[in-house]
Amino acid sequence: MDEPLPVEHVPVLTEPLLKLIHIPTDGIMVDATVGHGGHSQLFGRTLGPEGFLLGLDVDKNSIQRAHSTLSDLACKVMLLRENFVRMNEVLSQQGIDKVDFILADLGFCSGQLEDSDRGLSFQKPMPLDMRLDDRLTTTAADLVNKLSQKDLADLIYEYGQDRASRRIARFIVQQRSAQKFTTTTELAMLIARAMRRPGRPPRIHPATRTFQALRIAVNRELDSLDTLLETAPNMLKPGGFIAIISFHSLEDGRVKRNFRQNKADGLYDILTKKPITADREEIMRNPRARSAKLRIAKCL
């Protein structure tokens, strides 16, 4: 699908971001996950003609959408289809040594969830793909149909934090011996059957954690985050900011530990002693914000 998706994506936690982060009019901002450009647009408005906004995203549709969103900014805008693990290399290619602000919203866009080709949802039949970057070679179907039962259980437990990972993996392996999984609904229905407990309706769909685990594995999300956190101090100017918006504990825990270590090493001042979360009003406007957690640090 080459056309931008029509679903509107609403940026989360914009008020605390704008309140706590101030960059000069000639500053340099990197939006590591530019998406549809919502966060970049807000900060881009504060940049003048001497300012520079670099937006990165692995999703070509998001890059197309962001071009439209950010077209009227006064600052220079460059949007590249790149994974943020290459941020340092990209900055070097542009002759940039240090930046004033790095922002990473680790959630996926609403449009990606609705995209029938991606397989991020099990609300309707979709290909069991889950790649946010279609240049990647491994899909969720590859993992589900090819991993050993032990490796599949370990993946679901580590990335999905599902205590029933072994049972789910056993059911998957038994089913795929007769027929390979090709759609999201096939997998979700199988997991629901594996987890069925009469008289005890689940709080969330039984397949939710397995789908999270597969998406994280397919897109190498935690490895990418680790790389960003490790390299960020070398890319920030003294007084520069890094802000990370995470959506589950595996991400937030990494950010918390990294910020604390960098504070102990004299590299960061942590501006958010606890993660900032959305208030009731924002959640009412944008239910996606319910699970968002924002942490901000300032480079010393």
C-alpha cells in the first residue's frame, strides 16, 4: 500500500512535553519515530528558519503523511525512512555533531493498527505479518510456524510477559502440524481456545500478550531502544533533552534504568522522577494515551 492511510493519529502527552522541554529557535530536533508528524509539528512551530527538524521512521506511509503535516513549518525539515538505531550515522551524514532534543514515541500509529496488510490487529482477518518496516525479512507467521516449541514459549514469556506461554506454545505447535497459521484471527482464536476458562472472562483478550511479543520480536523493538538509549548521550548538546514515550513495562523499565545510570554517571539530570501519564481528560479524547508513560532527561 503506497498511499497514506486516512486514519488520523493523535500525539500523546503533548502538554507536559511542551511544558518541560524548551529548545532555541535555531535548535536541532530529532523525532526518532516521526509517525504522522504530530509531535514534530508542535515543536517545529517553535523553530525559526535557522532551526532544523530531522524526522525518522521505518514506515514509508508515515513518512508520506509527515511530509504533508510538516510542510508549512518555517524551519528546515528532513524526513528519512530510517530506523533510529542509525540516528548517529544519519546526523554525521548531515554534518551534525550534537542536537538539542531527541524524541521517541515508541507506540505505533493508529493507521498502522488499521492497515489490513500489517497484521497488527486480530479484530478482523489480516495477514500474520506485523512488520512496521516491510524491508524486514522475518514476519510473525515465520516465527509462529517455524520456531521450536521452547523458543516460541520463551519469546512469548520474555516479550509478552505471559505466564501461560508454554501452554500457548504447545497449542500453536500442535495446530501448525496440521495447518500453518496465515492470518491474525486464526492465531487469536487458537490462543483463546488454549486459554479458555469457563466462568472467568479474561480482563484482556487472551491473545494480546502473544501479539505484543511477536510484534516486538519481528521489529526488534527492544534491541533498537537499547541502542538509542546507549548512544543518546553522545548525540545531545549540554542542556539538550531526551524524551521517551513508552507503552509497556518492558520499554519503560529500560528507559528508567538507563536514565538512572546516566544520572549516576553524571551525564543526565532526570526531569521526571516518575513517568508522566495522561490525565483523564486526555484519555477521554484519545484512549491510546491510557498506557503511555513519558520520561525526560536533560544532558549535563
